[in-house]
Amino acid sequence: MLVVTRFRVPAEGAPGFRLDLDRARQALSERPGYLDGTVGRNVDDPDLWVLTTRWEHVGAYRRALSSYDVKLHAVPVLGRALDEPSAYEVVEPGTVLNEGSARSLG
């Protein structure tokens, strides 16, 4: 599972935000099921930031969000995210997509 969380942060807030985002990524990385993650900034629009994480499955990600350390260090930052869907299925050859779920029928 891939989670892409985007943020819009004015230039004057970028240094502090970067530290907060790194702390959030670190808290998430300590949870079971976390595979990897990166922090990035858009090359054309430097006010646009992204936190991308990969998880073994959606359950691992959802459980991670309920842990105390993640609530303390990541949830306040994640609450600043742009209001858009962020969880994605990884599509590779042979992948059976979750097309029949109530969420995807939308």
C-alpha cells in the first residue's frame, strides 16, 4: 500500500515544517508494517511538500495511525495535509485490484 500525503506550506514556514515532517516520518517508520518513506518538495512549486510512505497492507497503516507516538508526532502534521485521497493500492503486473469494494464504487 502506498500513502501519498501532500501539504502546502508557505516559504517562511518551511524550515520548521520540514523538521515536523521528518519527525512524523520517523514516528511512522517505527510501526509494524512500515516498509519505507520519503519526504519531498515540489521542484516547480516549492510551497508544495509530500510525505510518501509504503506499508505491507492497509491494516498496518491504519493501526500505525492509532499508536500513541504517531498520534503525538505525526497526526498533528498529517492534519495539515491537503484534503484529498492519500491511500493507493500498488498496481503491478498480476495485481488483483480492490475493484469490488464499497469504497471504490463510490
